[in-house]
Amino acid sequence: MPRKALAALLLLLTPTAQAACPTPPAPPPVSEKPVKPALPQKPACLDAKGGCPGWEAYTYNDGIKAYNAQLGPYRTGAEAYARKLKAYADGSVAYANCEMQSMQ
């Protein structure tokens, strides 16, 4: 009698059908990766002893201001893309763990 009870218990505890793993996650599209704005080219006269003429210094300063204005939207896009990459990495780990457990 105890053998029958043990066999019945083992049958109940043994999974008869394993749940299928979810589909593997897809990486975020590379087209969504934001492009970092380019720094304006530094004029050679900036490092010269005499400095730059006013117009060249103002032009460079305007370029730096434009660059700084572009950094905010770039950072927002980069953070959003990084979140998508992290979700992809986390999903990949979960999928790999599911596949490994299904082979046990």
C-alpha cells in the first residue's frame, strides 16, 4: 500500500506537460537609436595668444549654444532607447532561463 501511495504522489508531482516558453524578445530597432549632436569645430584662433576676432568668437559661441540646446532632446531619446535595451536584455535572460528549465 505505501508503494502505491508513493507512486501516486510522484505522478501528481511530475509535470506532464511543460508550459512553452514565450517567444524570444526582439531588440529595439537601430533606427530608434538617437544620434549624438556634433560639437562645433573649435576655431584655431581660440588657442592663439591674440585670441579670435569678435565675429569668429561669437560664431563659435552660437554653435556651442545650439549644441547645448540639442543635448536635452538627445538625452531624452538616449534614455528611452537605453530603457528599451534593458527591457530586451531582461527579456532575453528570462527567455534563456525558461529554455534551460524546460530541458531539466
